[in-house]
Amino acid sequence: MANEKKGIRLDHISKIYVDPKTKKDFYAVKDVSLDIEPGSFVTLLGPSGCGKTTTLRMIAGFESPDEGGIYLGGEKIDELTPDKRDSAMVFQSYALLPHYNIFDNVAYGLKIRKVPKDEIKKKVTDILKLVGLEGMEARMTNQLSGGQQQRVALARALVVEPGVLLFDEPLSNLDAKLRVTMRTEIRRIQQEAGITAVYVTHDQSEAMSISDQIIIMNGGVVAQIGTPTEIYYHPKSEFVADFIGDANFLRGRMLRHEGGCGIVDINGTEVRVEDSSVADGADTTIVLRPESTILDAEGFFPVDVVVSCFMGAYQLYHVMLGDTKLIIHEYNPKNKRIFQQGETAYLSFESENAHCI
Amino acid sequence: MNKNQSARLDRTKFFADPVLVVTVFLLIAMLLLFVLYPLVILLVDSFLEEGHLTGAIFERVLHLQRFKVAFWNTLLDGMIVGVLSTLIGLLFAYVDVYVRLRSRILEKLFNLVALLPVVSPPFVLSLSMICLFGRAGFITKYLLGIRNSNIYGLGGLAVVQTMTFFPVCYMMLRGLLRNIDPSLEEAARDMGASRWKVFTSVTFPLILPGLGNAFLVTFIECAADFANPMLIGGNYDTLATTIYLQITGAYDKQGAAAMAIVLLSITIVMFIIQKYYLESKTAATLTGKASRARMPITEKRVTAPLTVLCSLISVFVIVMYVMVLFGALFKVWGRNYSLSLEHFRRVLFMHGGLRAFKDSAILSAIASPITAVLSMIIAYLVVKKRFKGRGLIELLSILAMAVPGTVLGVGYIRGFSGGIFHSGILKGIYGTSLILIIAFVVRSLPTGTRSGISALRQIDKSIEESAIDLGAGSSRVFFTVTLPLIKDSFLSGLVTAFVRSITAISAVILLVTPRWKMVTIQINSLAEKGDYGEACGFATILIIIVYAVVALMNLFIKHFGTSKYMEE
């Protein structure tokens, strides 16, 4: 495709809304700065109300920022109306035009751009092939399944060859299985088209599986930016750790750093953790993923098993370490010692799996 | 926190769309000029005498015996008709929603009753009431032999208005009842409540605000009604007729302006209570759709009396309408009941009927597309756009609903006969067909806008956003996306505007000049002279025309409407 990949820069943007109940102003988005590389796939991830959709709608032009500026391909676009911006959006509800058939839906943007008729025909046919809907041009939108409507919406956005493709929770109306197929499809098509994409979702597994970069938002501010692995293994805050996957938190104090490891004191027991920037003597929290926590007959701490449940792929434990509840996934449990509810077991972990924040 | 930047950006974006900007400015100018200004001039006129602020005009009017009587008459009539219409409307709605009707004929009958007032000119029932129960009435004189029956006055008026307005209540309440989740009532039944207890403790409280709503809507209609009090009111003058007589009889335009302000205040207060208090209350108690179909009531002891009562009322209403046709066919009403087409011949060839139908149809046909497009544009701007002045546009176009035709008529006379603020500017439009067309448009605009707004609210905002996002400007979005999606509402707005215009009388009667003949005014003057045969002839043809237009629209919507692809 001949489109020019464009990067996006958000320069300290904020958006103020009025709370409908209290009538008070509040920041829906606060001081968000981002630099999105041309051709990359970036996901805005966060719980509902975190400002991710508002941020996306500011990029599209449907909302105007109260502070800061938005740049697309180096050009400031704040004053442009959405129809003048080089972006195309895939909506949560697909927003297909119900009075047009598939061909006319996809051709809509091209007609506005006054593309010659035979070129429109060729482009529409090509793009429908790319999204796997060839031969369905004449169907009306209500004759399509949810997944097919999603593909039409994607084709319609892609065909105008925008500088950036915006996705507003595009898969949330699909069933779980189709969601998984479609996200792979979206990633494939984005790669083939080589287009910059900004994707909004609240589904962390969706974000992990398709993104080059994930931007986690919470309460209108950016909580962390990073690749999926960075965010999963090195969360900067308890919020991020908890939001991406399951996480156990152990509170303690950083004693010292030695031999490329940190030594943390937890209730009088010294454990080795991954090296970190936490200062010696400071309070710290260890983030432990359930699958990298080990339960055995011996270990660092004795724990009480309160739930033990066979899940097929793994044995699920809930254990109590003092007042702290921890979740443990013991994968491939067939040949391992299984603890039952009420038993005492010992918890341990590899130092490289224990991340301090 | 400072929202200056987004406000500035939104402004920049708004002004980047010249079509939108021009449309908004023209609309606001038009609404100010033809809705607000005529009302303002009435206020100015009734408080300003020779450049001085004075309460003298009001004082004079308030002491007029004629005014005092008319004032209380209007309120009393509104109360009676409001209560009766709401109750009968509730009865019909309840039977429609809760009782399984045994036959298709009954369903058809109910639909017909609901449709008739929409397609009929406002005074048709008065005509047939006089024909049936008047001094020479078919029932009173011919069947019962009563010689001195007097149908003129509050009694006749209230019956006629109730029959004219209850179908509106029926439609409103039917919608509400359908929205009640049946499981609420089933839960009450399950806990041991009888049908009657369920009705009084669950259904009735839920629709109470809706009943108030229906009452007020009817009250406003009654207060604004001009034709019926004119024909059947006799000595029972209401404000609407008194204002008219004050202008045409007493030549007291300032007094009429002051009276118009009083009438306007009544309707606007009612309207504000209805719109901003009751409507939100209704919405609060009845949210969303019923979860599943309701089990209809089948016990004979409940269904039989209700159905019979409704059927009787329906038959009575329909007989009244049919009477209009016979009124036109009987040779001499009251004396010679042989059938003849003589009245129709006289209507068409002696009373300038052909010309009246032509004039009325032409002016209505010009006004209705203007109304339909304007109301859809207003609805689009109000629902889908954010800009300063949006609230003003919505307020003014909906406010017009609360303005009685007579008030608007007087406003136009005072406002335009001497030009804007008596300065001579725009004086030219007074006494022309243009001002009639404008009056038609303003009178039908609120209904069209309301239906457009509710149609647009059904459409997912992101459908239009997706078109904008792909590069379409406001006007392109309106014509390629919005309008096709609300085609049905547009068409019905078009037809409603036509019907309302061709059957309109209250504002028109004050504004029309001898150059244009209007059907409704012909009917009114014939009826006043006692030529009921001809009046009925006119009315019959008018009903046929209107019914044909409505039927055509329904046919069109059925085959080319949006509902086909909007269903899902």
C-alpha cells in the first residue's frame, strides 16, 4: 500500500470533563505525553474511565484537548476537524452505514476523496480480499455476522490509506473465540499494510498479543509505557502489576544489593530478588506472578493452603502467608506433590522471578 | 481548571465548516424572527403606549367582562376536557395493551379511532355534532322529536374536544404502558394482589406522571383550540375566540395583544411543567423496554365490560365522522333526508371550492417540504452537533409548540403589518402568501422537530462519526447518512406538515387576505351561516384528500422505507 506511515506525538495533553452528578470539572486525561513510532502498533490499555477512549477521540478530532497539542507526522492537527485529519477509525459498534451494501460502505471514503470509479472498484476489491470478504460486495450489512462486520469496518478504514489507524475497542462486541481469531487477523493486516495503529482496549490479553508497545492508563494518567514483556515482568506499580495478569504482592524492606541481586527482608526472612533501583533500607513490594511462585515441602516461608483446585493445565492454590493471600499456579501438576486444603506447605521463588517495586 | 483551549479549538473546528455555520446562523435568524419576535412584539405592544411603559392596556383588558369570562371559560373547559380525554385515553390504552382483543375488527376499529383525528380538520366533529344533536339534529329532532335542543355551549364543546383529543392521550399512554416491565405486575400478582390491586398499586403509580403529561398536553390543545369553540361554543367564548373577536369585531389590536399574552402564559406554564417536570419523571419511572411479552388478561369479567365500553366509544366517534359525509349527501338537513350530490356541486362550483382546494393545497405543498427539511436539520444540529446556540435553536423550535395559533396570528399582525418593530422593514410580507406559508411552517415545525429528534437519538452516534472520520463534511454527512437513516421520520414529517397546514385555521384566519381562499376558512364561514350541507361537503373532500396523502405515505414507507435495513 502506498500510504505514508505517520508517527503520532501527544505533547502534554489533558482533557477536562464535567462530572454529570457533582457538576465539578475533573481531568479525564491528564498530562499525557506519547511518541508513537511510524508503523508501530500501540495499545492504550486500562480500566473503564481511565481516559483511553478520550485520548483516542482527541487524536481522531472528535474531542479537543484542553491542554497540550497533538502532532501527526510532525504536523500539528489540533485545529483540524475529524474529516480533515489523516486518520481512520474502527468503531466499537462498527458503525457501518446500514443503508449501504458492503461495497458502498468501503467505497464511501474513496468517493469523498473523488477517486476515479474504476480505481475505487479495484481498491475495494483488493481490500476486501485482504480482510477475507471477497465476493460479498453486494451484501447488506445486516446480513453479516459480527466478525464480518468488523472486517468491513476495518476494510473501510484501511482503504483510504490513512496515516494512522485508530481502533476503539473493536472486538468487545464479539464472542470470546472470535475475539482471539480477529486480533490475530488485525495484527496480520496491520503488518501487511505497514500502517501505524493506535488501539484502545480494556482486555489485557488482547493488548499483550498484538502490541509493539502498551500504554497503561489509570485515572487519566499514563501509568506505564513499554513492550508487553517489559510491562509483564517489570511493572512499575502495583496497579500495573495487578492489571496485567495476576500478581502476588509481598511487602518487605530492601536490605542491600549484592552480586547482581537484591536482598529483601520479609518478616525476618531474607530472600534474594531481581536487581532493582530500590534504595537500600527502603520499603519495597515484591511482585510475584502466580506461575513463577513455587509451592513445595520446603522453601522460604510456611503457608496455609486454603484453596486447592485442579484446573486441568495447572493446580490452582490460594495460600495464606500471615494475613497476605497469594495465588499460585502449579503448571503440569500431574507428577508433582499436590497439597490439599488445610495442609501447610512452603513457598519459594527464583530470584530472577521476583521483581521489586 | 481551564477549558479555554478546547473551547477555542471547538470554535475553530466549527467555523471550518462554512455550510454548517451558515445553516446555524440562518436558522437562528429565522427562529428569532418568526417565533420569538412575534411573541416579543405582543409583550411590547401590551406594555408600551406611545413610547411609554404602561400597565394601562393590561389593566383595561383585565377589567373587561368579556375577558374575565373567557379566561375562566378557557380554564374550565381545559380542565374538563383534559380529565375526560386522559381517562378515556387510559381506558383505550389499557385495553390495547392488557386485554387480548377477540377480533381483528376491534383492532382495526381502535387503529381507525387513533388515526381519525390526525387526518381530519379540527372542527369536523363540531359539524357532525351540530348535525346530529343540534336544533335540526338527526337524532334530537328526527329520531327523538326534541324541538329546542341546544348543543351550543360548554357541554357540546367539551364532548367534541374530548373526542378530538383523547386519541392523542391514547397513543401517549399506550407507549407508556408498553414500556412497563410485565414482571413488575407479575411479582405483585405473585405476592397475592388482585388485578384491581395490581392496577392501583403498581400500574397506576408508574404511569401517574404520564397521566399528568397527557392531561397537560390536552389542556394546552384545548386552550389553543380555535375552530371548535368558534363553531359549537355558542356564547361560551374562550380566550382563543375572544382574541379573534377583539381584532375582527372590536378592532382592538392592543387589547388582543394583551389577551394573547395571557393565553400564551397559560399554555407556556403548562408546557414547561409538562416538558421539564413530568417528562423527566415519566422517563425516570419507566426506563427501557419490557423484558418480555405480557400475558394478556383473559378473564371475561374484566375483558368484556372494558371491550364493550371502548367499542361503544369507538363506534360513536366513527359515526360522528361518517355523519360528515351524510351531512353533505342529505338534501336539506333536518327536513329532507333524501340523498343528492347537490351540496358537492355547490361546494365545487358556487362557493369557489375548486379554487379554495387549489390554494390550500398549493400553499401547504410549498410549506411542507420546507418544514420537513428544516425540522430534520434542526433535529440533526440539536442531537449530533455541539455549538453555542444549540440550546436556543432547540428551545425556540420546541417553544413554538406551546404557542396557540391565535397568539401567533396576532403576533404576526402586530409584528409585520407595520414592519419589524413598526419600522416598515419586512412590511412587504404582510398580507402575502409568504406569511401564510411561514405561519404553516412555524405551526408544524415543533412536531417535525420532535419526531426528528427522537428518530436521531435512536441512531448510534458513531455511525455519523465514522462518516466524518472518513472525510465527509457536515452537509455531506447529513445528506448521505443522517437523512437516509431517518427517511421514515422525514416522510412522516412531510406529510404531517402538509396535513396540519391544509387543515389549519387558527393562525390563518387572522392572516389570510381575500386574494387567497382557504378551505378551512370557507368551512368556518359556511358553518357560521348555517350552511351545514356545504360545510360538510368541503370537510368530506378535505378528509379524503388528507387520508389519501397519509395512505400514500404509508405505502411509500412500506416499500422504500428505512425500516427494512434498520430492523435487527
